[in-house]
Amino acid sequence: MDDVVSALAYSFAEAHAVAGRADLQAPYNDLARFILAQQASLPDYLRTPIRAATLGFDLAGLLRAGQPFHAQPPGKRRRQIEAWKNSRLGVQRDLMRYYESLAILALYSRQTEGTATDFQPAPVPAAQAEGVISAPAREIRCGIAVVGSGPGGAITACLLAEAGRDVLLIEEGPFYPLDSCPPFSKEEMVQKYRNGGQTVTMGANKVAYVEGCCVGGGSEINSGLYHRTPPGILELWRREFKVSALTEADLRPHFEAGERDLSVSFMPGGAPAASLKLHEGALSLGWKSIEAPRWFRYGAGGGRQSMTRTFVPRFLRAGGKLLARTRIQRLRRQPGKWLLEGTHAVAGTLRIEAGTVFVCGGAVQTPALLRRSGITRNIGETLQVHPTVKIVARFPDPVNAADMGVPVHQVREFAPLLSFGCSISSPPYLALGMIDHPSWASEVPQAWSCMANYYAMLAGQGHGTVRSLAGFQDPLVRWHLGEPDRRALAEGLLKLGEILFAAGAVALYPSLAGGPRLLGRDDLRQLPRILPNGLARLMTVHLFCSCPMGEEQHRCATDSFGRVHGFDNLFINDASLLCTAPGVNPQGSIMALARRNAMHFIG
């Protein structure tokens, strides 16, 4: 296996070698080590199939060239890789995409992170604070157990502790400080992402998604862009799901409190140039474009206001207890209490007794835990995401810089169905965006400062499920992208291209396998009118709706305030509760609902 992975790493990296750029030249042993470490972090039900497919790819060389792939000379290796990349068989295309993505990410990350080989860093002692449990007893008792420390769980635990309740906050991942690694880096992916960032929905059109797996959850790894829930979405949830106390007036105090607590504000001074390009292009077409605020404190001593900067310290100061590196396997109902069975990374098996449980693991882990516990009614049946398709744009002048930061403009002309934005555009992410355009990949090391990543995001009708698998730790996530949504995403790709050419782009590279290089508005006619199955690179950072709230018990998992239907003292308080795709970054909705539900519980 090591020889095959090494041969693949060298084959993918050699196409990016540039004279005079030592960081892009051989040797590539560090790339191979990174890929192998990431392979070991895959969801457990994928590890064996990936290894088997890799060995099958190696042996296929015997049929094509009389030698296993890893023993072939470079020219023959390239021909076999191209044959699999362009195969009609999805499994062959996906295997090559997997290895190429990891190799290119590691290669271009050398510019900022060097070639260190420690891909599994030990937890940084984030807070030797009172209340952080490092050596738990095998038996723990508490009044309230909160499982998951992302925005939903951290806010819930904080407010309950400040109300004088006995609260234990449980997190599967380690406790890192926010600044333990550069944001949006390969190192952050290894440290703070679940499965090393290698999570994907299964289906004809796979969607790569990410989850935080550390204290603070997704708040530690996202951009911090903020929106209130659109009024039309709240009305839809009230009408179709019978959610009570969900008017704008009901939620306004919770939005306002969260905005104060997290310093939600607009960027002072000028926005990044790549962000302004999107804004200018939209305005020239007469389309609505806005600056999205962030939960970010500007000025000296500021930074992104993640949970480890805000609600987790507040929780600890209020007397709460934090137990990190602990995976809860299942919940068991006992007379007058709940029993949580789990495993701590050092102490091993443990049992936690709690009078009340709040499950706040996110749209995937919450339904997975409940289903492992035999709680299945309307649980994990209605997962929704905001799928995005991307374009790399090149401009005649610089729009990018090493310290560009987070782009903040979004085009909302076609919201809530479609919206457009600019995403992280560091050289590693630009190189990933160019994978479908190998003939032009050399533009990244030469001209990355004139390039940026842009996306079209859909709030469509796609739907999915979350299932626990017997004998496996990781849940299986399926998601279906129907024909109407594929048409809508194709329309989004076209409109995004119009915006970027209006902004002065000289070349566009859409994330479509075998897709065209676009050099002007007339070339937009080459884009498909419906995204072909399996050929678009789709991803998302927004997942929700897997356990919707409401009084319509035939379709809702919980009541209007997160109590699981049919169970006492069992609550959900995270992204799972959203009833439909909100069409905006869901973080503001999640935090306002978490506060609303916690305050309702406190009474």
C-alpha cells in the first residue's frame, strides 16, 4: 500500500513542479506520509473499500502495461491515472479525485506549513482552567449532560450553568485554543476536523462536507459569517411544521443577545479585493449584493469569536464541568434519569448519569447517537444541506494576498434559492479548484495573487438520511440531488460566471470534470444546463434539518422547543432542529434557537 500511495503522490505532484520553486519540487515523501495518515482517518466504513480499490488500481497496471502501477515508469503511470480519472465508472473517478486532492493540498501547503511530518499533533493544553476534567472517574453524575460543544451545545451549557444548574459539557474532540494552528490550513484540518475533513455524502452526486471535532465544534473552523433567519423562512416553519413562538418578535431578543455576546459587526475599512470584485460585478448587472457581518472582534486582542473564546469560558466561570475527548456511544433510559455510555481517550469506558440530556452534536452526529440508542422516530430522515459548486476566476490584476482574510460579500439577488460568494482562496484551495483543469494548473504557482475561488450556493429540495451502521463507529450519510436542483445549480454556475466576467475576470475554471475553460461571456454557453451526475465537485459547510422541530408529530422529531417527542428530559438543541434549508449561513439561526430553547427550559 505504501508503494502505491507514494507512486500516486509523485505522479500528481510532478505536474505542478516549477523551476525555481523548491517548495513544489521533489522529493514528495511528505505528501505520501500525509496521504497515508489521512487514509487512516477516513470514516471507518470507507477505509477497507478505499484500500481494496487502491490495490485493485495497482494490479490493473498488470493488464495495461504488464507491471503493477507502482513499478511503472512515470509516463505509463500518467496514462493509467488519466484512464481512471476519465472512466465512466464513478468508483474509479472518485478514487483518483481522492488521491489527487490530498496530494495537491499537501503540496501547496508547503508554502505556509513547511514539510513537517507530525500529522497527528498532541492536544494543546487549551485551558488548564478549573472545571476542565482531564482524568475522569469511571462513574460520573450530573444534573444535566450536554453532548457536543459547538454553538448549540456551548450556548446551552453556558446558559444553564449561569442559571445555577449542575451541567457537564461533553465533547468527543480535544480542547485546542482557537489559535493553535493557522486558520483554513492543512494543519487545522488534521487537528480540528472530523475524520481529517474526509466526510462525504453518498449518492450519485457526492457532496463533501466538514464537521468540527474539537471543543467549540464548527465555530472553531468556519468563517464566522452571520445572518438572522429570513422572515419568510420563519413563516414557513410556523405554517408547515407548527413551530410555536417563532415570530420575528419572538426571536429578536435572542438574535440581539447573541450579536452582543459574539461582537457581530461589519468589517472596518476596505473588504478584501476578491470580495469587492464579486460585489462590483453584481452591482454592474443591477443585482443585489450585501456585506455579511461576522462574529469577529476587530482591533487589538480581537479575533473570531468562536465558542472557545466566548461561551466555553463563560460556562467554566459559571461552575460548569467540561469533559473533552469523550465519545458517547449510546443513551439508555432508566427510571428518573438517563445513562450515557461512553469512552474517554485515556480513561477508557465510562458511565454518566444525568437527570436531563441535551444532544447537540450537529446535524449528523446527533441523529447518529439517537439512532444508536434506539430512538428513531423522525430522527435522521430529513437531512438537508446547502450544496455549492465553485469557479476559480483569474483577473488581470492582483486580487489575492497571503493575508487576504475572509471575503464578506454575498450576492442575494436570487435568494433564497441561489446565492453567491467568495471563499477561501489560499494557494492550496486554488490548486484544489484547478484539479479539473490540469492543462492550466501551472497558473496557480505563477499567478495565484490574481486568482480567487467563488461559489454558487443552493437552498433546494435535496434530501438525505443519517444512519448508524452495525459494527462501525461512523454514521453513513446519504443525500440525493434531484434533477430540479441540478438544473438550479447549473443556472447558479451560469449566473456566477456572468458576475465574474462583469467584474473583469479574464478566465474562469468551473469545478466540472472535463469542464471548459471560459474566456468570455460568449463561452458561458458551453456550461451545461443541468449538472451531469457525478461530474461536478460539490461541497457544503451547512448541514441541518435531520431532526426537525415542531408540533406536527408525523414529521417532526421534537416539539417546538427541542424536547424529543415521546421522551421526558431528552432534548436536541443544534442545527438538527432547523425545519428546512434557510438559504443563508445557519449559524445565527442555530445560536438564536439554542438560546431560546435553553431559556424556555430554565423557565
